[in-house]
Amino acid sequence: MKKIGILGTGTVGKTIGSALIKLGYEVKMGSRTSDNASALEFVQTNGSKASNGTFSEAAQFAEIIFNCTLGMASIQALELAGKNNLSGKVVIDISNPLDFSKGMPPSLSVCNLDSLGEQIQRKFPETHVVKTLNIVNCEVMVNPSKSGGDPTMFLCGNDEKAKAETVEILKQFGWNDILDLGDITNARGTEMLLPIWVRTYIATKNGYFAFKIIR
Amino acid sequence: MKKIGILGTGTVGKTIGSALIKLGYEVKMGSRTSDNASALEFVQTNGSKASNGTFSEAAQFAEIIFNCTLGMASIQALELAGKNNLSGKVVIDISNPLDFSKGMPPSLSVCNLDSLGEQIQRKFPETHVVKTLNIVNCEVMVNPSKSGGDPTMFLCGNDEKAKAETVEILKQFGWNDILDLGDITNARGTEMLLPIWVRTYIATKNGYFAFKIIR
């Protein structure tokens, strides 16, 4: 099984990391400093397949890297992970460029004619960026049936092999209805689902929903 | 039954207008000129409850007006309809600010911190703008089961009575799962579904899909 790096020690990173360990993967969680309390707790909770280190150490260790950092901090976190450490590897980008500085609900710091997924791909041209999972709460990411049905997950990226490896993990998480939109420019479409996500969350007071493309 | 005005003589206007006539409504289709060929054909096809005229005549006639013009031309069409003719009335805005000038798939001419629905509401403050239906193909608008399931329709607007009247029509079209997002600023969320709509259409080669919020 491929070795996994998780960038980000928040709820999203811990939820993705724990789910991957349950599936049998080795997971190294990376953060700015190697003594991050949340990462240490993750290692203590998840046993021998879990480890932690700096962003750079997590990227060096891994063949597949999940970007679970906040969208506004993602480029910087990936720079700390190191261009060389990410070269030739798969980065599964599940972040969103949410901007909380212009009022609530949050807006997007980039959208329409560009996207965070594209920005990351341009900044790290030797890395295979796959955008997916960013359109649901992290508990639904690793267990789509938690939404109450069989929802749709989109993915996009420029590299077919990277997308195939990502689809394998999505299937292991329980996603059955996976829609490949094509190259990374399609991250514009999936990131622009966030404004309706936040408004649906506010209207329904339920964060465990998901999108289904009925067709 | 409320009298309906349709602004726009394209496929969307004709599909909405014909469906409303089948439901028993009187419908006047408005266009720039009163001799528009598409509007005349609509009248010939739909019998005595159908009529046509200028944008202004359609707005004068109607209690509820559907904006079925292209998004980039909507403000101008509504100005031709006349501020006074729209005052105190419900405008159901089903248009999208699609911009085909910056490459395909189309982008949005306004999004994120503003929306076409809000622009219309600001321009016509005495009109009750309700944004809805813009997220599906027009045949699905008037027959949601055509998607193959029971999809979700969002609506938003500042006036509760206008939204209640809109919900009545949505139910008559067959929508069961209707989600009120709140005021007109939520049009940012529903209009920003278009980038994923066009990409899903390209990926699936099927225009008869719809969104379901599984919850």
C-alpha cells in the first residue's frame, strides 16, 4: 500500500489520517513543527502505523500527500513541504480557498477564472495535483453514507494515473458515484460549490449533507 | 390565478410559458419588439391563454414576471420592461450571468461577493426578486422528474410572500424538495452552481441532470 502524508493537523487531517490507518495505510502527519500537539495526539491514538513530523518529513515519507491545510495557507504549507519532496508524487488537494475576511458566510479568495487547485498545480508543476473531497464535511469524506444516501464525488487533475490512485482511495472510503471532470481547471467548478455548501449548511443546520447528481 | 409575464423568447421562455399555460395560467411573452417571430409562434402554439407584446406590455399585464433573458442582457431587458411596471410585483429570476467571452466553458460575469440576482434587486428596489430554477436545463425546470429522481431546488429572495407564491409554482412544476436559503444575497450560492453544471454536462454528455442535497 502506498505511504500517505497528511499536511495539516486540524479535524480534517486527523479524520482523513485515521480513516486511512483503519484501511491499513501507513500515515505520517506533517505540521510546521515536529512537536505539534495535535499531531502527537493523532500518533498516540492511531498506533504503530501513525507517525508525525514536519511538513517536509511528511512529504519525504509519502507517495501520496493529502493537503488538509486551510486554503489560504495551502501554498505556504506546500512550499514548506518542499518542491523536491513533492516532485513526481500525487497531492490530493481537499482544501478550499475560503476567505472569512469579507463577512459571513465566507467568500472565496480565488474563483471563476482560476482556482486554488490550479494555483497549486502551477506552483508545483512536477507534482500530480488531484482535486477532490473538498465539497463535503470531513466525516462524510471518509464515510459518504453518513449523508444518508449514495452521493456523487467529483475529481479532476491533469494526470490519469494520479486520478486512478485517488479513485482507489475514494472507493475505499465508500464513494460509489465518482465523476471525473477532466483536467485541473475543473477545480473552478468544485471549489465554487462551497458558496452553496455553506448556505445549505446554514439553511438546514445539518453539516452531514452531500451533493448527488441525479441523472 | 395570477397573470404571468415572460421576458425572453428563447427556448427557456417558451418552455416556461408553455408549461404555465398547461397549468391554466394566462401568459404574455415580452420581447424588444411586439412582432418577434418566436413570440408569435408561442402564441399560435399555445392557444387563447397566450399573448405577446413588448417587454413593457408583458410587465404591465403580469402580476408575476419570469426573467428568461440571457443573464448578460437581463438588466437591460428589465429596464425596457419599466421600473413602474415591475413595482410591487414578483420577478422570478431564472437567468445566469454566463460570460462566453473568456473561453469555454463559460465563466460568470459576476460572482462571489455579488450576483445577478442582487444586481437586479438593487436596480429595482420596489420589485420582489426571487432567484430560483437557474440550476437546471429548462425542461427539467418544468418537470424535475425528467432528471430521473426527486432533485432539490433552491430559492432565495427578500420577500416572504413573493417566495411563497414562487414555491406554489415550483410545486405545480413538480418540485417536492424545495430549500429556501434566505435573502437574495444567497443568489451568489445558486449562481455559482453554474460552473459545476457546465462541467457536469461536459463530463456526462447529459443535460437532463439535477442536483440533490442528500441529507
